[in-house]
Amino acid sequence: MISLTRLNGKEFSLNALYIETVESFPDTTITLTNGHKYVALESREDVYYKIAQFYKEIHILSNPYLRGEQDEE
């Protein structure tokens, strides 16, 4: 889960595995795979950083096949 802040200042958490898109309209709008949208105070770059940190925590990027570093046999 990543922690973000709504426009009214309240914090909320999102499961980063379900994030489909992150856009700036200029507010940062996050769309999940189920179509739900959330608006956050954090910049798009900050959200990207939090997603990357979350992936590192759960070791989703530790598999060389997911990173594209190994050819499949």
C-alpha cells in the first residue's frame, strides 16, 4: 500500500498493484484497474516514486524475468 493525501488534507492508502494510470490534470489523478479514480496532492513524480518503493518492498522487481534482464529459455 502507498500513502497519499487527498485535496482536503486527509491521508488515504492505495494498493499500488491496482494502479493503471497516474495523470496530472493539473491535480494528480490516479485511475485503478477497476475504473475508480482518486485525486492526490502529491505530484505525479512523487506517486511514481512511492509505487517504485512499494514494488521494492514486496520484491516484485527482484525477479530478473520481470525486469527483462534474462532471456527465457
